[in-house]
Amino acid sequence: MARLPFDNDIKTLRFLSDEMTQGDLGDKVGVTRQTIAAIEQGKYSPSLEVAFRIARVFGKPLEEVFRWAGD
Amino acid sequence: MSFREKIHWVAFVGLLAGFGWYFLSYPWETANTRMGMLTSVWMLFPATIIFLVPMIAGSAYFAIRAPKEANLREDEREKLIHLKGTHAAYYPLVLGVWANIFAMINGLIYGWSVNILMATLVLAELVRVGAQLYYYRRGY
């Protein structure tokens, strides 16, 4: 499977947010725990809406959560 | 494993069991007669029961074990997985319809027609559910 051209810091941000679980984040964003896990592992590219929702949960701008790593 | 993935596994096994029994037990020597067609219609009842009973029992069991997950709406990743599986199932459907046309032109009718169409549906369902399980396992 082709790797996504961006990384993310969701795992770290969850840890810094009182060790928030993937399930808790999923509930806040409106997706399943499995979807959060897939995003964290770079297996699934979320929609712009979900990406913004994740960033909003952590109170960060989008570019502090997702970082372009491709060419 | 998510609630929907578990239900997909139950559907996959149910399809294999129900229609596996059907195709292995069908009296193929009578397929090209009117009796062969009626036999296949009658055999559909137990095949459907073999498929549906584990589906209903499995859905109820997993919903009781994880009611919160069972009530969750399909999210965007699951919707994409759903669409990709349905897209993959289109190809066996087309092949099956062509196989049926070819069979009818060559005089294979009655039970053959019913069985080719049924095999087409079952194969398409197996491809759809199988593809969705593959994407669930892979992450997307």
C-alpha cells in the first residue's frame, strides 16, 4: 500500500491531552476508534472536515497536527 | 475489530455455509428440466435460513456486547470501504449475466438459468463482503 504523503502528530497530542484514548477522540470527532487508528498509522487519509475536527479537539491549527512529508 | 467488521465476517461465513450447502446438494442431473427449476426454488428456503440465522444471531450477540458501537453511524472511512466493495462486486455480476445469456443461447435453461443467476449473486456478494473485509483489515 502506498504511504500517504503526510505525517501526523495525533498520537503525541492524545498523550499530551490527559492520555486521551483513540475511542475518546473518535467520539469527539464523530468517527470510529478504528478510523482514528488508521489515520494515526498513516493508512487512511481523512477528509478535510475530519482533519479540521481533529485539530479543533486539540486546539491546534491544522498544520500542527498534519505535516506534509512528500515531494 | 469494529462492530461492522464482525457482522461482515458473519455474513461471509453465512454465505459460504448456506450457498455452499445449496450448490453441493443440488441435483445437477435434473437442472435442465422444469423439476430442476422448482427444486432450486425450494432449496432456496433452507439456504436462506442457514444464511440468515447466524446473521441475526451474530448481529444480536455483537450488539448486546457492544451497544455503543452498534449504534454508531457509518463514518467516512466505512462509507468508502462500503463503496469500494460494492464497486468490486459489479464485475462478477456482469460476468454472471453474460454467462447466463451464453448458457440460454446454448439451450441450458430452467434450473441452469436459476442456478447461474444465483451463483452470480452469491459470488458478487462474496466479492463485495470479502473486499470490504480486506479493506477493513488493511485500514482502508
